[in-house]
Amino acid sequence: MRRINRTHIYIGIGCVSLIALGSIAFVASSGILSLRLWQKEWTKQGDTDLRFRPVTVDFDHNADLVNSLPFLAAAAIDMDGDGRDEVFLGGGNTQQDAFLKFDGERFINISYDYPITKGAGDATMGAASLDLEGDGLADLIVARESGVWLHRNTATGITSEKLPFVFEDNTTPLSIALGDVNKDGWADIYVSGYIKISAAQGETVFSDGYGGYSYLFVNNGDNTWRDASEEAGIFRQHNTFTAVFTDLDNDLDSDLVIAQDTGRVEMYENTGSFPMKPIDNPSVHSYPMGVAVGDYDNNGFMDLYFSNVGYTLPPALLRGDLPKKAEFNPEYMLFHNQGGLNFQDIARDTNTAKYGFGWGVVFADMNLDGHEDLLAAQNYARFPVNDLLVHYPGKFLQYHAEEKIFHPVEKVAGTENKHYGIAPIISDFNGDGWPDLFWANLDEPSIAYISEGAARNWIKVKLPNIARSLNAIVTVKTSAGATLTKQLMTSQGLGSDQTRELIFGLGDASGVTSITIAYQDGETVEIDKPAIRQTLDLSH
């Protein structure tokens, strides 16, 4: 275990020892109350007319918090093609994976319909889904301790194949992102890598030459892949939690956003050829964990939100081996995309910065007012004194366009999650048009909340769930004069994947004047005056 100023802290994968915390003597001198006050989130709850009803989930995750990294895969995926998502959850290293279906009352385990058998001692860390075969059935790609696996969804069941990806000996594949970097209509795979727990020296290590390796695998045009990491200029040794492909500059190609633990946010522009071009961004040394992508202010460009360690512990304990003069930021970050690949961190200005220890984050218009809200999973299973620490409720940050800030509303709306959340999963599980919320929790039961809706209009757009649709830009113009933009993408959150249905909140607008879909291959589809409160299914 690496010692740093008599303090040894494991943030990403380990523990925090309160035995040798010489730097926080206030805990001993002032008592547990001082520790709890330090950790408390002081942000006042806002108002919302949304209410959610809790439903039970037939799955308790079992994690080996000593021998495995503390993560689990989660994905919304329509396995049976009925238009409603099921949920895939990865099991711990002594537990099989699971599929869950909402039956109107609870999420029931239907794994017997889609059996996936994995070997013993092999935790499932991350997942993403796509119809790789073009047969109308969603396939699943998962990151496990043993490597990356492809589970093909066929008419007769699921087939399983370990992909022949070669990783450095010290690396555990942690999460999966799917994109089409060369616009050939075939899915490419970015694998975020983390150092194996057996090789970990502590997770406040910022220095170069430490950590796992991450890789870009480009599709050969037949659902086999080649390692293009060095050719693309993005081969790195650095502990990485997750990544997302998204079109940041609306030039119809897949750019790449990477959340590096004990590092900075890395972003790469797709210029049409390799190597990819680094994009400047306002991050400094920090612990970027989850990534959310969405256009919260409706300027037509994708904004980025990153969770962080927050103020669960004093920043002095989190700086690790950083030089004294090095900039450090423990706060969540909201990169406002101003166009032209220019980004500004406005988290403090929008009330999205100062929250407790966070993991997966997701943009979603939960109240269907035409603006993206934010959800963030919180809490950390490997703190050895969790009974003494504040357990955060998981954030539901609702955007208020008039004030141009977000307000936490999880307590008012009834969506709290004080378990060890890894990622929120958003989908309309009951088909009423309103986004529902599923919390994927580590080493505890997952929990879910079904929205009871409100008096607002909506329309859903469903594109083909294939590589050609990745990062397609969908623009909805409403009768009230608003222009709403979304992209179809995988891998928002952390080791997680969200619904493929694009749910557009229309607020008080009585209709939609037009919808435009711009695919990366140059095709544009325009639809005039579609009916609202329906799913516009373009998947066939």
C-alpha cells in the first residue's frame, strides 16, 4: 500500500483508513458530528411537480470488495423486441448476470429466458448494447475481469463469445463505449481500462506510469476488430472509469470523451482520419468518474457533466502525490459546449458542483419540460467506516430554465437512493411516455422508481439500433418555437447504457412542427408535423 504523508487512501477501488489520517485530526478532536457536518450537502431542495412510486427489484448484487473492483454493469436493453426495455445487471465474481423485466408492479428476474453463463471469479464491470447483426435484436457487449465478451441475441437464445482483445497484464476492462469512428456503418469499441486490484498502489496516485491501459478497437467490417489505439493517438496508461462517443461539433462524426481517475478529462476530435486531435477543456487534476452527455440549454450542442469525489473528505487528503502548486478540483464539472469545440466549466454557476462522492451521471428530461435534467449515483462501498459517514441520497437535479440553474429534488420527487449507487438507468419502462429511474447498486439491492407523470406533452423517436445510427443528431422543433436536440449514443453513466428511445419533452407545446434526423453517413430524414404523445418508430 502506497503511503502519502502518513495518509493512505483508496478512492477508485480501495478504502480510506481512518487510523492514520493525521491530516484530519478534527475527527478525533471534534467527534463524529464534525465529520458528518463536513460531508453534508448543504444545497436546499427545489420544487418539482414530479412524483415517483417505488417498485421492488428482484436482484441483490453480491460484490467481493476485497478481490474485485467495486463496479457493476447495467444497461437498458429491449431483449424481446416488444418496445419496452429490460434491464441487464452484471453479477459479482461469485454471481451470475441477470435480466430483469418490469411487469407493471416490480422488476422480475427473467434470466432463465436469456441464460448467460460466466466462469467463477469473474465480476461483470460494464456493458453496452447495440444490434450488431442488423437482425432487429439487441446484442450485448460486456467488460469482465476475464476480458470483453460479446453476447449475441438470437431467435433461439444467447450465444457467448470472448472477443480476442489483448490487454496489458495489469489491466482490467472496466467499461464499454460504442461509436463509428470511420463512418463505415460498423460499430467500433472503446474499452476503458483500470489497474487490476492486485496491482493497485492506492488511488490518490496522479503520477505518470501508473494505472491500467485503455484501447480503441476498430471494426474490420465483419464484427471482428483490430487494435487501433496507437494509430488513433489515444493509447494511454491511466486508470479510466468510462468514456462516451458523441458528436461535439455537429460535423457528423464520433468524437471521444474520456473520464480518467486521478487525472483530467480527455477529449478527442474526430477529424476524419487518425490520429484523433486532442480538444482543450477546462479540467484540472481531479477524479472524473461518470460522464453525462446532453444539450441542457438547447443551443444545439452536447454539454458534458462529470461526477467527482466532492467534499466527502477534505481536499488535502485527496491530492495524493500532486505537487503543492498543482491545481486540483474535487467538484463535479459541467462543461457548457459553446460551439467550435469551446467548453466552459459552469458547474458552480448552475448549482451542479458541490455534491458528495459520485459515480455514474446521466442527462434526461425527467419532467418533460424541454430541458435536460441530471441524475447522479452516489456513495462508496469500500469506505471501512461507512456507518459513521453520510450516505448521500443520489442526485436528481432538475433544471430551471428561468433561473438557468439546477435544483436537487430527489427528496421531494421521491427518488432517493442511499445505497451504493454505481449508475442510474433511464427508460420508459411502463410505456406511458414518462422517463422512469432504475438505480443500479453495488453489493446491495437495486431499486427503481416509476414516474407518475404530469400535464406535459412528449414525443419519442426510435431510430434503428445499429451502428449507422450512432451519434445521429435528432432535432425537434415545437409549436411553441423551441428547438430540442438529442443524439443517439451508448454508454452514458458509468459502465452503463441507457434506453435507445429518444424521449423529447414538449412542455406546454401543443405540437411538433418538424423532426430532422442527420445521420453520420450524410443522409437526412425530415418529418413534418408528427402526432405527439406517440413513439415515432423509424427502426424498420
